[in-house]
Amino acid sequence: MKMRKVCSAFLALALLLVPTMAGVAETEGKVTLNYYGWTDEESYMTALIEQFNAANPDIEVIPSFVNHEDHNQKCVVMVSGNAENFDLVSCDSVATTVNLATLGGLMPLKDSIEAAGMDLSAYGPIISETMLDGEYYGLPYRSTLYSLYYNKDLFDKKGIAYPTKITWDEYLELARQLTYEEDGTQYWGGFMADWLSSPLSVYQRGSNLLGDDLAPVTEWVEILNTAINVDKSHMGFAQQKAESIDWLKFFCTGTTGMLINGEWTISMLKDYAAQGIEIPNWDVTYLPAFDTTGDIVSPGGLSTFIAVGKNTKHPEEAFRFAQFIASEEAAVYLAGQGVLPAYSSDAVKESFAEACGVAGATTLLDTTIALESPNVAGYTEVSAAFQEEKEMYLTQQETIEEFTNNMTERRAEILSSYE
């Protein structure tokens, strides 16, 4: 009900964001499909759409991209308004897919998958965890995980060895060593964007935001508090917002030693370089962990899905496009752009390693992934509540005890609304 209440407030925005050709009469013999995505994916999704359109002269997919921050709200508004031009959409997580499906906005795909003879084993056993009540509502095309990116030149300047497998304590110590001021320029040891909502270390404790014991969640925000408020080796969230800091542009200024972020960082750095934008002398390694003697765990999994709108007038053609985006052909192309695909094969792995062009690229293929967004109704809202309470604590507007109590109460309220 809460989601539906926002619809009228955002309806005008949604109408402005639909593709310019939506509603135009389709040319004879050609089906027009409207696709909705976000700007971070625009370069490679546009290329894939062009490939599909060229190979399918009876279909024209018309893309529309908005900022990632606006994308999910736009989709909720369109789904709640039963928009008929909501043909195809990219969903940025299992939780987002579940949310749109729960709102009645996505077409069930299981029958179409079976009719097409799709082999889902290429996505790994984790594909079954994306089902909702025995149905698939999206086909995965990207996987995700988090890693430690670093500026080699800043490590060299300080005579510090490049990180490989390091603990969270070692990460904090490295950040302290890489934090200094020189000629009026502030150099930061590390950077974590204020919008990064995943409680990374919690998954290394075998838990998530739904765990009965919130101690691992508290432990993660304490790690952040040490970096931001105690050591002051990371830019605080208040400063990030006040200065409208773009995380990637900030890393590319060459004034931060380490950056913890998702695998999309690689494709975006490659895109910057292709545009002639200066990027640092970078490499990547495993996410810091509590125990570095075994496999390194990162939250992630099948992260990004292509879904078909329930009210599309052309379900067969829309599924054909979804099937292409989730195919090995598309995966090899995505891997070549430095994007980690959901589809796994030798050809995909070779393309990814070659495209990254840095020694640490293989660490992404050697990381154990824990499902970041459990397929549980309400998880999106729980994650949003965590993000709000985390920011309140890290901007020193509440104590750690208040953080824990508020999270406990808000989580219970959210989950009970879905019972």
C-alpha cells in the first residue's frame, strides 16, 4: 500500500521519462518494444539493443535510460499505473524483481523458458533462489560481487606493497597509512560511496540483514565508523552529499588509495578510458575479509535481470529480446566490456579476463559469492531502512545502541506487513 501512495506524486515524472516514440503507431509488420534501464548500463545495453534490432527486422526495441537512483521509483510508478508501454525492464537485484512482481507488474517466464528449451544451468545453482512462488520473473544477464580497487601509484609513492588477501583490520591500517595532505591536497586512504547499501562483511559471517542476531550488522557499521569518524581515512557521508561527490570521478582524481565497490567499476573505468578521460594506474583484488586463509566471500550473485512487463501487447517478441540479453552471445560481448555476466562458459571467462587488462581480474572469478538479496518479500524495504539508520549513525545523529534498536523495530514492522 505504501508503494501505491507515491504513484500520484511521481506520475508526471514517469510520463516525461517514457521513450519519445512510445505510443507511436507501429509500422506494418514491425513490433515496437519499449525498454527501460539506467544510465550506468547505457553504453553496452545500447550496443546489445542495436545488435538485436539488426538481427530481428520484425522488432524494434527502443531504449530509455535514467539515473540509477530514479530508475526503480520510475518502474514502480509505471507498474502501479498499469502502463501498457512497459514492455521490457532491467531490474538491479533479485529484491527489485520480486518487488515489481509482487506489485503485479512482471510477466511470469517459466512457461516461456521451457518452451524455448533454455538451459538454466549456465547461470549456476543459485538461479533457483531467484524464483518467487515457483515462478521466474526475470532472466539474469549480470553477476555482481564487491572487490577492492586500488591506485598503484599511491601505494608506490608510500613504498607500500599492493594488497592481495587482507583482513578488515589490515584494510583500515592501510587506509591510515595512505591518508595525508600534501601541497594543499587531501589524499584519502580509501573511499566507500554513501549509496553503497550492502553490509559487506555481514555475509562473511554467514548472515544478512534478516539474521536473528544483528551483531554482524553492527560490526559492519562499526568498521565504517572507524574509517570515517575515528581514523578519518575515508570521506564522510555528509561531505559526499554536500560536495555532490561522484565516486568514480573521485577515484579518477588520483587522490584516494583504495576504493571498495562492485564489479561494474571495471566496465565504467574502461568506458572512461575510451572517452579519453584520465583514469588512475589501477588494479583490483579480493574484498577484505575476517579470515584470509580460505576462500574469500563477497555478497553478490545473479544481480541484474531482464524482465517482461505483464501488460505488454507483445509478450512473445519481448521474451525473445529477454532471451537474447541472457544468452551466451550477449554474455561474451558484456565480458568483453569488463562486465561480469551471469552466463558462465569458458568463452565468457576468457573474454572477461582479456578485457579487464589487469593482473587482479582473476580474483573476481575466484571469489565465493553469497546471495546479496534474499528472495524475501520486504527485503528491499529492510535494506532501505538499514541505509537510513546507517547514515544516521555515521553522521553522528544516533548512537550505536539506537541504531540497533531502530533496525530491530523497523525490520520487524516491515516484515510483519507482508505476513
